[in-house]
Amino acid sequence: MCGICGCGQTNQKTTHHHDDHDHGHHHHDHETERLVKVEQDLLSKNNAYAAQNRAHFQQHHIFTLNLVSSPGAGKTTLLVETIKVLKDRFPIAVIEGDQQTEHDADRIRATGIPALQINTGRACHLDAHGIGHAIMDLGVKDHSLLAIENVGNLVCPSSFDLGEAHKVVVLSVTEGDDKPLKYPDMFHAADLMLINKTDLLPYVDFDVERCIQYARQVNPDIHIIKLSSTKGDNFSAWTDWLAERVKPALYVKARI
């Protein structure tokens, strides 16, 4: 289950204790405290697994990105086009997160890159424990780029560290330009925001500068790139950003 949103629970009904007969203020406080404790325990366990993943990535020089967005923002197309540009420069592997289907992993495999699909079922995010198993099952090579495409959701993935080097939030212009204010935790956690599908700007009501202003309001340090994955507009700004950060992680020896 997810202690934040309750996803993945097989039975959301709480145990009925004798004290539950008091349906007043004290019962509400008790239930709130219990949920907070569940959330804290869940995140604490996840962070421990994330630390193990991060140590593994550092030891094996695996540069890892966690791509997050709403459903339909274009993460898979972004990855496919990124792989086409960079796959001859260093090894790449992909972990795909979705509640159902293998469609996204199949699209990645069609590029010749190894991909593993994690189907989360009712859960609306990936967690560090699942990623730890996935990197072993996938056999991610040393000195490589690992891209994790998270489940389409701008809420829970913000709280779950997977051990990645960077969270990258993808926002398409077909969404509202106020998304950074509506989901501030995600945009605060991200190091980079990609404003995707810019080729559609003439056809949608999306104020790019206002979106950038909102993003920097919640995260003054966030880096922002505007691009179109399908048309290739300014796509090199993204691949250059990525390559500049991948190379040191892959080829410079870690400090002892």
C-alpha cells in the first residue's frame, strides 16, 4: 500500500477496535496519527532501499534518472528519441513503470535497448525496493545510463526516492500551465523540468513564461528546457544536458 494515497491496498477497511465506538474528535486524532505513522514507516523503509540502490549505482557508475509526469505527457516518446541520439555513445537501459501492460517497454525494446516493465497494479508509483530487484533482473551494465520511467502521476512519486541522480519532471503544453503550483512537491523535488510538445503551442492555451514563473516559485533552482520530442525542436538542449552529466558519472573514478 501507499501510506500517502492508499493505493495498492487489498482492503482499505481499517481494523475495528473497541475504542472505535468513540466516533468523535479523539477517534479522528487517533486515525490521523495512525496514518502518519504508516506513512513515516513506509517512507523510512523506502529511503533505506533507495540508499542501497544509490550505493550500487555509484559503485558501478550507473547514472540514473527518474522521469516523472502526468499520464500522456510524452515520457516514452522522449525516451525513444533520446535513445536514438545517445545509444552509440554509451550503454543505456530502461525501467518502465505502469499499472498495466508492456506497451511502453515494447516501444523501448524496439530501439534495441534492454527494457524491463514493472506493472504496479493498483499502486500509483514505483518504489526503491522494486527498482533494486529490477536492476538485477535487467542486468544493468556498469558505466551506463539507466532511465526509470515512473508511473504517470504527479503526487506520490515525489515522495519516493529510488536512488536516482536526478528527478526529471516532464510537463506537456497540452496540460495546464499552473501544474507547478498544483503539484508543488513534485516540482520542488525535480532538478529539471522539460516543457514538452512545444510544437503544439499554436493550438493550445498554455503560457510558457507563466509556467516557468510558477515552477521557479516552488523551486528557484530548477533547470528548464523547452522542446518537442516528435518534431525535434530544441531536443539537443536536453540530450546535451544529459550527456554533460552522464560522462563524469560513467568515466570519472569515484573519490575514495
